[in-house]
Amino acid sequence: MSNLILGVGEFGASRTSGDIVKTFALGSCVAVILMCPKTRTVGMVHVALPESKINPEKVKTRPGYFADTGIPALMQQMAGMGCDPRGRGFIVKLAGGAKIMDPNNTFNIGKRNALAVKKILWKYALGPVAEDLGATYSRTVSVSVTTGEVVLSSPGRGEWKL
Amino acid sequence: MKQRASKEEILKAIEEVPLLSPSASRLLQITSQEDHDIKEVIDIVKCDASLTARVLKIVNSVAYGLAHEVTTIDRAVSYLGERMVAGIALGDSASALFHKELAGYEGPKSELWNHDLRTAIAAREIARFAKEPLSPDLAFTAGILHAVGKAVLSDFLGKTANEVLVGIDSHEVSDYLAGERDLLGIDHTEAGYVLAKNWELPESLQMAIRYHHRPDEAPEEYKLLVYAVHLGCIIAMMCGSQASDSLQYHLNKNYTEYFDLTSEQIASVMLEVNEAFDTLDSAMSDTKETSL
């Protein structure tokens, strides 16, 4: 059993029973959690920004940074682990995309991230079965590969299941 | 919310915070002046053996990936930049404050330093979009220092994080600052300001610490800097923070009087914050242990 810790713009997947896939302190970033029941694989990408066109160079080193390149990159990795390459049958959960109090449109990157993630998922005919998006708190996300249980936590707010 | 400590107790605790080292204090003074000479910075570092060792160790760390070892302070300062050198001196001098566990905010060790470093990088980048000239070096240094008051308040807040958040969610208090004031009679911006005065920091830095969550109240001559730190702090929280007060402050929309910023530019600043943070934190972590 080990923890697969994902930093900003990182993605990864595990099908080892006992593993925990985890990412810390999502602010406006969004964690996209993909679960393949057939192979019992759990994948996650920590998306920081909506579109890669802002810095195509970054895509080469960290495709997970952007919604439009991070989700396909995770799909590809999971396909290499025996999952359907188009994500058929996947269970999707989303968390993050927080905002500051009283944001204007310029500062609401969290909302843009959440919309961009959903737009890319729609291309795969996927949508979240559960989501905890927006609001004004940071979130740490842990996913159990054994049970598929997704637990969110935030300092001062405790833990809750998604 | 029930008051847990008096303002007098907090002020007494601030008086007991150790002073900055003479090198750190002098570097902050010099780098906050617009017309200073880099030679002054180099001379201060050269006169401080432990700071010299730290600066050379950081510039030669793996994170900077230099092909040849840097052995002179002149080259090291020129390569790292003055703001980084001042930041190293400050980080060393007040290491215990910056790297302590922020228990009162349910934050882990080094959370304050991580947030401050992200704010510094963001404020430096935001300075590029100012409508009037603003020194990126000064914005960076102000960012490093802006939330230092939390290190003092954390010890008095105890397990109040949930209580403050419930108060904010139910609109009993308007933000985390108001929660701090209800509980302790003082908030972290005022506590930081008192500490900055004790440390005899330049007035520009004192103002950035005091007004970073209410920039419209800052004296006119410091508003540009204070707004840069205000926005830098917000961007740092958007990039992620493991403390209970993360995102629990208001954005002052009057920033548009001082900065031209689009959503894409904010995204670019966030990208730079994450990239530069990884490099700086990795470079400094090699030697962090020795200073704790």
C-alpha cells in the first residue's frame, strides 16, 4: 500500500489495492477523478488552468496542467493500464474550482477551470456522477483504489465523502 | 465569538519576537530604496559568513542547474537577484517564525513560508501590469513579509478555525480578519504591522503588511505596492494553501485603478507562481534544515 501524491499539473493512476491517490490543497485548481470499474483503476489529474494555448511549451513538460491536455493524457495512461481509451464505463468525480470572496470575472479562474474540464469530458461523452466545485474553501482529495471512495478535507471544515 | 486572548497579550508576545539579524534588516532597508547600488547588497552579504555560505549553497543547488560552480558573492548575487538574497537573509533570520506549524490555522509546518513565497512571486509578476512604475523587487520582498502576523496569532487562536469559518459562512463576521479581531482583539495585519515597526522595517513594507487585505485604506503613496501584495496574496491562495483562512478574504475591485489585468494574464501569473515556487523552494529546501 502506498500513496500516489499528485502535485499541481500532475496526473497518475493506480490499480493496486490499498493505494491512495491524493492531491493537496486545491484552490482554483480542479481534481478530475476517473475510475474504471472494469479494471478497478483509479486515475486523477490536478488541473491548474483551463486551456493550454496560454503556454504550449508547458504542455511538453506537464500536460496535466491544463484541462484540454491533462484529461487526454490521463485517459492515455489509463488506456495503457487496460482501461477503455475513450473512457467508456468510467465513473467521473470532480472537486475544486474554488473562488475568492466577491470575485470578478477576471479572478474567477476556478469557474473557468470547472467549465473547461466539463467541456473536455463531454467530448468523451462523460459527465460527473458527483462534484464538489466552487465555493470559497480549499480542498484536499484522497481516493481509495480499493473502495473507490473519494474523501475531501479542508482545514477547519473536517472531512466529507464525495 | 468568545474572546480568547486580549490585544495586550498579543502585543506582549510580539515584543518577545526576536529581532531580525543586522544583515537581513539592512538588506530589507536597501532593497526597498529605488536608487540603491547592487554593490551595497554584495558588501552586506560578504560581511556575513553564514549568509555568504547560504547564498553560495543555494545558487549552486541542483534546482538552478548551473554548468559551473559559482564561487564569488558578486556573481551569486547577480545571478540570484537582490530580492532573492534579501529573501534568503529574511528566511534565515526569522526561520522559526516562517516555518513553524500554523496550528491556529490548522496549517502544517512551513505553510506560512509557502504562502508568503507564492505571494512574493505573484506580487512581483503583478508589478509588471501596474499602470505606474512599481519595483518588482519591492513587491517581492513585501510579499515575503505580508502575512508574518499569522505566526504570532496562530499560538493564541487554538482550535478556533471551525468557529471562524462557521461565523463567515453565516455572515456573522465578514472575513477571517474580522474573526481574528473577535477572538483576539487584533487581526494578523495589525499584529504584523506592530512586529514590522519593532523590526524597524521600511515604511513601505510596514504599509504592505498592514493594509494588504484593505488596500483602499493605505496611504496614497503606497497604494500601488499594497494592491500588488493584495492581489499577490489572493493569487497565492487560488494556487492552493493548507490553512483554514485560505480564500476567506475579500477581493478589493478598486485594483483596476492601478493595474491592467485580464483573465489570461492572471492565468499566466499563476503559471509563473507554480513554476518559480518549485524552483525557489527546491533550491532553498537543500539548506532549510540547517536553519531550523
